[in-house]
Amino acid sequence: MISIKSEREIELMKKAGSIVGATHNYLKQFVKPGITTKELDKLAYDFILSQDATPSFLNLYGFPGTICTSINDEVVHGIPSNRKLKNGDIVKLDIGACYKGYHGDSAWTYPVGTIDNKKQYLLEHTEKALYEGLSVIKEGVHLSDIGAAVEAYAKKHKLGVVKELVGHGIGTEVHMEPDVPNYGTPGHGPILKAGMTIAVEPMLNLGTANIYMLDDEWTIITADGKPSAHFEHTILVEKDGYTILTKR
């Protein structure tokens, strides 16, 4: 069952989303060589609390951090640690915040210092793939149209589409129905209705689409060791389009 949000719920979702966007804006100034991902995690924790919200991910399914911090070939779910960012890295910061029982969720991939042209290409086109997926959203379209648009763009730019990990509905829980894949055939699955809130999140790789999980049972990495990028927004479906709730 895909929930349709009331006006009151939409206002709370907007507030939660704005807190997530503000957290990204706050953290990006600290994404520099030498900082540890644990330090970024603490900054995020303190900032989210200062906004009268709580971290959505902390202890979610047992996850030990406030944010997911995934570096280079780490696709998602990287655990904050004492690892220092280095010049030339890319780091994915996945941030969730809960405000009065409603969640916002957004991931972004940041360059650390100066990155090479291949990583720059990956970041540019994964971000564009997100907006390609968002561009089809409005009441009456099929859910699969989103993934089809993301996949078509990714294939055009020869990027690997991670299929095992998907976007999702969001509201009173971080992960709700429906799943929102980053691939598919247009015209299939549920039909979107105004008032639905979903998180769309392409995860694209510079090489193979294949991935596997590390022994920490959280961190997902690319099978060939090549970099991966992740961009995500929480959005509200509207009659004639959509609104991004996690604007940065």
C-alpha cells in the first residue's frame, strides 16, 4: 500500500526534507582532505539535533552511524570511521532526518580536493541521471517510467546501473512501499498519485554494475574496484510534476 500524504503530513515532510538539505549544505564545507568520516558523522549528528530533529539512520536496522559515508568504490552504507579523506577521493554522504515522526532522505557525492576527469564524469552524469528520472514524475505516470529514464541515461553514458539497490517510498518510516528501481521498462507497476512521497536515488558505477558486501555486513562496493556515485532526493508527487523536498 503506497501512502498518500495529507496536507499536514506534507508540511512535516517538507520540514524534514529541508533539514536534510541544510545538513548537506552544512557538511560540504568540511569535505576536505584530512577529515575523517567519523568527524563528518559527529558534525551531522550535532547539526540534525540542533534543527529539532533526530538522525533517521542511527540504529536503523542496527546501523551504527548518523550518516552513511562511502568512499570511491564504496557504493552505499559505508560506516563512519577514523579513515581520513584524501585529495582525489569522492565521498557519498547519505543523510536522513526525522522531524515530528516524518523522514527526509538525500544522498550526494562530493569531490575531495581535486578529482580526476573520470570521477568528474561519473559525478556529473550520475547527478544528471537523477534529474532525468525526476523529470518524468507527475500524477498518472507509471512508477517504472522513473527507472527507465535513469537507465536510458546511464546506458547512453556507459555507466553501470546498480540493480540490487533501489529507491523507496518514505514518510513515517525511512523505507516504505514502493521500491523505486533505477532500471526498467516504461508503463509498468503502480501509477503515481499526487501526495505520494518517494526517494529516487541512482547509484551508478564507472565500470561494472556488479557489487558485493564487505565483511562488516554494511558496506557495498563495486566488484571491479572502480568508483561509484550516488545522488538522491526525496520528492513529492504532484498533479503536474513534483517538488523536491530535500533541496540543498
